[in-house]
Amino acid sequence: MTTLRERLAREWPADGSFLWATGIEDTFIGQPIIHSGRPLDEYVLTQHDRNWRQDLDLAASLGVHGLRYGLPWYRLQPEPDRFDWTWSDEVLAYAAGTLGLRVIIDLVHYGTPGWLEGGFVRPDYPAAVAAYAGAVAERYGHLVSAYTPLNEPIVTADLCGRTGYWPPYLEGDEGWVRVLAGITAGMRQTVRAIRAVDPAALIVHVEASTFVIAPADLPDEGRRVVEHVYLPTDLLLGRVQPGSATARWLLERGLDERLLAEFSTDIPRIDVMGVNYYPDISARQLTVEDGRLVDARIDGWTAGLRAVLTGYYKRYGRPVMLTETGTIGSDARRLAWLEASVRSIGELRDGGLPILGYLWWPLFDLVDWDYSAAAHASPGFAARMATAGDGTEMVRLVARREGQGLAAYLAPMGAWALEPMPDGTLVRRETPVAARMRLLTRSDPGHVPTAALSPQPAAWQTFERDSRSEPP
């Protein structure tokens, strides 16, 4: 009898198939965040922790075969020498075993256990996260074989190291470099620990992309913005050469020279380059006004999507997957983005770009990160989209929400909306995105039936015609 593990070894991506997938927002900051006193566990806030079976059934109903799924490290390992697998045993057995979903385990999604004081910059963080990763692979290797060591290194370094928003609350370039060094060492050891247990494990590196439109005559500050888009992945894959301008910048901000040299050896093998792209978060336009750099959010629509997928493939030579995409706003906008992005993926694949999959994120609405911001500068989805998208909704969403209930922080991004009931229950309401996905997932994106796509582009798609212009 063929085991699930044996079947997985023969399937995606080895068989050349295209993976339609979805995922559930899984930011896990388990300890109260100093700015608000609130933890940020999306599974608890969206009630997925108690509705997981229903939610996984919803995912399977889309016709997808893949699921990016985060494990809450702080709950699985409540003490340094103790694991509690009770919840994850049941969930992963159902997702992978009963439903047959190809699960990509998200090992670290912005947070660490409370007992690991100092988090990403603690000297023993790399060893701690590797021990956790190895334990997960040992426990669940019969069900899964794909892992993401750490979600979005660049965002982790930004929010934990540069802005002081999340633990360990560091600020400035020096803080950014300290966090980046810690998570890079951690990812390297994580890959080794997983492959020590399962040499055939699939490593899906997931990074937040940035589409930058900029003039050629940028000042140094602007050039660094452009160059640093790829820096975390470059560092992980040993591409930062000693003596280069990037190496000097890192060393001047505290990176240990011996550590930089170490990162150039024993380079981990990445199987899939996961690229996260949101049209209204991932695009920036740099201009120079009166000698000052102006960095503005824009809506990059599919011009940005094409650019980042092509850019990551050309830079690293690994097959790519769109590991997160979606947009905040009305059902109409989300539906238009689903269709436009699938069209673009199909066209890129037809043109020879090795794109292995498409993942709509999230399955259902999430709780905006502003929930834990209080008076601190907000990193939330709504705030970052304030200059993009369908404007009136953005104005509503970026309004100050302190003192209001959880419902005020729900970000409309999912294939299912979360609707608060008087008793506090969050009911899942299907949106048109879910119905359209069921049609799309029946085919390779290069061969989606015409009936599954709307014939006319949405008004904001005109941005694609001239990526140098402002979106409407």
C-alpha cells in the first residue's frame, strides 16, 4: 500500500504539476506586545483555533491541492524542554491525511516563544529554532515534506529590528542588521535540521517582494532601497561578497565579519522561491523632489506581479511560486485581482517562466496588525495601503481604531469574510472570490476556461498599460 509520504515524494513539484493553494493568516506574537498589552495570535483572534476543522473544509472546497499552514511555535513548545503536540497532531492529520492537502508548514511567522527572551537576536536563537524545526520534521514527516523556515525575512527584520514594533523591539539600521543576522543563521540551521531528519524535504523560501519604480539618478539612500529588496535572500544564499558595498554597509552597522564569511559557506539549498505580492502593498515609487527622496506606495497591479516573479527567477535561478497574493477592499476589487493575477501567471508560464503555484491569501479575513499597535506607528495592512486601492474604503480602514472592539480591525481580504455576531462569534461568509476560485482551480492557469474569467478588466487595471503613471 502506498503511504502518504511516498505519494508526496512523487507529486508536486516533481511531477511538473501546478499547485493551486490557499493559506490562513498565521502571525504568532504570543506574548503581550508592549505598545498595547495585546498578543497577536491570528488563530485565536479569528477563532481558527476552535474552528479549524470547518476552516480546513472550506479550503478543500475551493478545489486547491496545497495549503500553507503555520504552527504556533510558542504553543507547541511552551517550555524549552517540553513540546505539546496535542492540537497540531489532530489538525495536520486532518489536513494532510483526511483531506489530502499538500501542506507547506510555516515554521516561524514573526514570533518566538516567550521563554526565548530576546527572540531573534538571542545568541542561542539559531540552535533553538533548529531544534524546534527538527522536532516538527520528526513528528510530521509521515504527513508533510514541505517547509518554510521563516516567513518574510525582510518584514521580520523591518518590524522587529528597524521600527521597534514587535519583539525584540529594536530600531534603526543597526537593529535591522542584528535581527537579519539572527534569522539568517536560524534559517540556515533550520534547513540543516530538517534535512537531517528528511533528506528529501522540500524547502520553500518565502519572501515579501517589492516592485520599485525609480529614476536612474537616485541618491544613495534611494539606491539602497532598491538594492536591499533582495538583501535578506542574498545573505541567506551566500551572495553578499566580502568587500562589496553591501558587505561594507552591513559591517558598518554591526554585522560580525566572521558571521558574514560563514554565510558564504555551506549555503542551504532552496527548492522553491516563494514570492509574496500584494498589488497595494508591494509597489513603491521613488522620486526626488528638491533634493529629497520621496517614497510613495502605489498600486502596482499586474505590472508589479510580472516584474517580481521574473526578477526572483532571474536573480536566483530557482523555480518560483506565488506564495501569497490578495488585496484589501470590496468583493469586486478582490475578484478583479484574482482574475487579473491568474491571467498574468498563465501568460508568464506560457512564456517559459517556471511558476509552480498560485496561493490566495488569506482563506478568510484577518485581524489587521493595527490591533496590537495602540499609539505606536502602525504597520498594519490598512495603513500600508492608504495611498493605494479603492480609496474610500482605505480612509475608513486607516482611521484610528483605539478603544474599539475586534470587529473594527477585520481586514476584508479573504475568500470568506468574517462577520461578527452579537455573541462575539465570527461567522464565515462566502464571497464571490471563493466561487470563482472553484472554477479556476480546475485548470492550469495557462488554460483557464474563458467562462471562468470576466471579459473586461477592472478600471484600476489601466495602471498596467503604463507602470510609470499613478493608479486611478
